[in-house]
Amino acid sequence: MYQTTGYIQRDRSRFLDLVETDIDVYKGQSGSPVYSYRMGYGYCVEGMIVATSVKNDGEPRNFIILMNNFLTGFINNLP
């Protein structure tokens, strides 16, 4: 973890699909992949855990960025 300063400059939600889920997520799992089993393909990455929080009523809120063409292309082109 590190500390920095900055501002949100613009919305990029059109590139990344963020969803709320009821999949069990625990602190420290941010960045972890979420897999599903697909017949004929085996285990495939479906998304990446990005946050977990608690609603006002105490229920957990878990968020996942879904894999899409933009994110897959970005990851595949990392140096």
C-alpha cells in the first residue's frame, strides 16, 4: 500500500463493466481473478475483484470488474 494525492479526472465506466455481486469476498482479495468452469474450455477468468464494503444494514457489498475486450486487450499488451 502507498499514499498519494490526485483527482478523478473523468468517468471511464464505458470501458469497464463494474457489477455488485453476492459472491463471498474477503478483505485482501482485491485484484484476485474470478473464475467459472466452461464446458470444453475448463476454468475461465470472468472478472477481477476490486472492492468489498458493508451496506448500512450490515449486508456485504462486493464488486467485480467483468472481463471484456477492452480489459483483455489492455492486459495482453502490458510490457
